[in-house]
Amino acid sequence: MPSSQLRGDSRMKRIWLVRHAHSRSQSGEDPDGRNPELSELGKRQALRLTTPLTQLEVDCIVLSPLKRAWTTFQIAGISAPHVEFDSRLAESDWGISGYYADILPLSLPPIAAPDPHHALLTPVEERAAHLLNDLLARDHQNVLLFGHWGIFGQLFRAFVGLSSRANSVRATMDNTALSLFEIDEDQQRYIRLWNERMHVLDLLHSSDSLRS
């Protein structure tokens, strides 16, 4: 990515999105799929994030509490003044009430501030709307999210004002791809980047973009 995209105008609020690396659900090793570990391929992909992410200026990192997201963060080896877990950033529930009930409570490592929201059983559309509103209201100017394609698709819809159920629009992201939302002083919204994946192009499987 050009350095102008990485750093940009300091007056802009910037929200970076990073999808987790390839998971054991995607490789077929974990058929449950709700909270899989990274696959061996995923660990290699996550290492590729180190170079592009260390070029970013971020003051806050927000992690999904699901293993494949926070492990991607760990392997990438980046840091920020503030790092936190946020269950609103967990993968979609795919319209299934209580989808995550059987895996609660989650055991999380001491790598980030605890999740205060306890929102894993909240419908994904509500989670996405509340999370976006919170991100827009924060003092943090440069935020980096580690999450999942389903929740990122919901954030995309909320950001551009589409119905959360606009199923004809799918904003998919590949494993470890980067995307960028920007908001200027007049509250104009920009999708500056979507699904940037040059750092990992040789390690992607085309069939994996819609699998968790």
C-alpha cells in the first residue's frame, strides 16, 4: 500500500479492519466452526501482517474474543497504546439465536483489556450498529479491528447506510486482508480501501473467502 494510505490526513478518523488468518474450520479440521484455532496455513498468513501493520499509526486495537482473531493479532506482533477485547466484534451468529451459548464463557489470555460488553448472544445486526456508533464517538483517531468477514460485512452496511439485511450486497474479505473506513471533520464517510491482500496473495485459497 502507498504510504499516503497508511498514514493519511491527521484530521481524519480512520478505522482499519483486518480479517483473521485461515482457521482450522476453513481447513476442515474443526467442524464446529464457532471458535476454531488458526490452521498451519493461517499462522503463516498472520506472520505476513507484520510488515503492513507496523507501518500503521494506531492508538487503539480492538480484538474479537474468538481465538482465530486474537491469535492473528498475537502472531502479527504489533502493539498500540490501548488494546481491548470487544465481543461485539465476534463473527456473525448467522441469524441463529443463542449461536454461541454452548462455548460461553470464553477463556481469554491477558493480552488486552477485558470485554465489558458481553454481547456474544446479541444479534449481529445490533452488535454492528452499536460498535460502529461507539467507534465514531471515541476520541481515538486511528483504530485497528481484528475480526471476521461476517461482522465486517455488517459494519460495511452500517457505515454506508444500507439495511443490515441487504443480502444482495456482500462485502467479503479474504484471510488477513485489510480494509479502511475514513470519516472527515464534516462527518463525510469514505471507504478508502477494501480487501487489500497483496501481502498474502500467494497464500490464499479462493474458496475460503466465505468460510469462517
